[in-house]
Amino acid sequence: MRIDRLFEKAERLVASGRVESLSGGVYNVVGDHGTYTVVQDYTGKLNCSCPGFLQKSKCSHVTAVMLLTKMKRRRKTRQTKF
């Protein structure tokens, strides 16, 4: 999958509320072909249970989690400035 398509899919997942933050760096992501678990390990690396990630080490689910966490950090930073 091309990077721009991967990013577009990830944006769509976040915008439609299909990324759920659980606890301890674990996320559920409802993809087009099922619900997958994204886990952040102790080094900060994100891993996904989907077949695409297992084959290519990248997927829209991991990218969506990265986008969501970045958005949350930005929101938090803005709130602390005021």
C-alpha cells in the first residue's frame, strides 16, 4: 500500500471514531476487515495484530493510533498554555 493511501485510511479511521484507547498502551481499531489490537511495547514501538502489519511491519491501524496520540498531545499542550 502506498504511504499516501495508508495515511488517508488512518485519517479516516480516526475521524470516524474507530480507534479506541484502552489502558496501558493498548488500542482497539475497527478496520475495514475486522477489529485489530495495536499494542505499544516498552520501547514505544507499536505493533498490530492485522495480517498486513505481520507481513509488512506497517499498516493503517498503527498509523491511526500514531495520529490519535499526536492529536491528544496537541490538545493537551494547548489546554496547558491557557
